[in-house]
Amino acid sequence: MSTQSVVTAIRVIEAVSEDQPVGLSEVARELGGSKATVLRALTTLEELRWVEQDDSSKLWSLTAHAYAVAVRSGAMSTLRDIAIAPMNALQLATTETVHLAIPDGDILILAERLDTPHVLRAFLPLGSKIPLHASATGLAYLAASEETYVERYCESSLDSVTERTLTDRGMLLEEIRDVRARGYSINEEGLSTGITSLGAAILGPGGDPLGSVSVSGPSSRIVPERYAEYGHAVREAARAIGRAAARVGH
């Protein structure tokens, strides 16, 4: 890739981020370049998973991969910063561990964790890679994703993490439907033995998932009688993060 191509690609990313979702004509007008040049840059960036085009509207947006790279690099921790206040409120309401996960391809990356004061608690190191089908954050993310992505993911190898990980395609699809119906995910020991988690997706302005937030703790404390209460709390936290992200242009 030539120096000029790199410059064009960077400027395209900047233009898309400032007014997403945005059309080809608007990006070309903003950059003062031809549609053909901008389309080549967008196509290359799409292949590299930095931007994506909506099939129906044909508008372009940054992908979750772009956000994940930004969070991991430390160059732009906006989503993590935005999420802290709602995560704190969720942690105080439930007294359990709260996680923020950012998607990167077909996995999630743990971007932030607020620990519970309880001695017995859920623990996952920051930067951990989280399988979508094995976690509350992942199930919530899948439930908020486009059907074509869900179908493709469910056709992949669904490796077992614990004895209770969902590895059957039909059962996973049924669980995703349940998550969509109730508005939050429930994962009973699918990622860690003895740990139950409830999660909800953080939606961007266009309705695409930017990540997920969850509350996790020992299955002896997070019991079915608390699912509705904790599920409502985690869903409200995700909505609060999404609203805050929209206000700052994400």
C-alpha cells in the first residue's frame, strides 16, 4: 500500500467515525476526493474489518473490531471510560463482579472489571479472550447481532470450556432466541465452573452491538430467584452505556 493510500485510508476512518453511519458520497465530499478512490479505501478497510456497510441502507460505520483495537492500544479508551459510571452503579446494586467486554472478530476481549467486595467471587484477568457461546457477555452479543453473523458463528466449532458450555448448534440458537425475548442473557457455569453470569449488549446508534456488560458471581449467590432483578439491572446498565456512547459520537 502506497503512502497516499495509507493517508486516504486514515482520513476515511476519521470521516466515517465523525458522522457514522455515512454514505459514500458524503465521505467523498468531506475528503474532497473521487467516489472511486474513497470506495477503494472503504473496500480495503472492510476487508480488514475496520468498517462495515449496512446491506439495506448502504451506509458505512466503524466496526466493533475498530473499537476493540482502540481499547486494547490505550489510544482511545472512550467506551471503557463511558462505561465506568454505569458499571459502578451495577456493582453497587448487585454487590457482584461486573465485566465490560469488547468484540474482536469472533471472540470478546475483557476490557474492564469491577470486583465485588466478597471474598468468594468471579475472577477473569483483563485482556482475557472470551468465547461468545460460553459466556453471558457473548450470548448477549450474539443475540444483538445480525442473523447472518449468528448463523455463521453457530456453524463454527463450538468448543467446550466447562461441562455446561453450550456446544450444540440447535441449543445455542434456542438460547439466543430466549435472550432476545427476555432482554438479557443467563449463563450458568458455561465459562467458569461454579459461576453464574447475566449479561446485556451495549448498542450503538445504528443498533449494532459495541460490546457487552455482565454481572458475575458464585452460583450459590446468583440464584434463579435473583435473575429478574439482576437481569433488569444489567440491561439498564447496558442501555446507559449505549446512550452515553451515542452522545460522544460512538
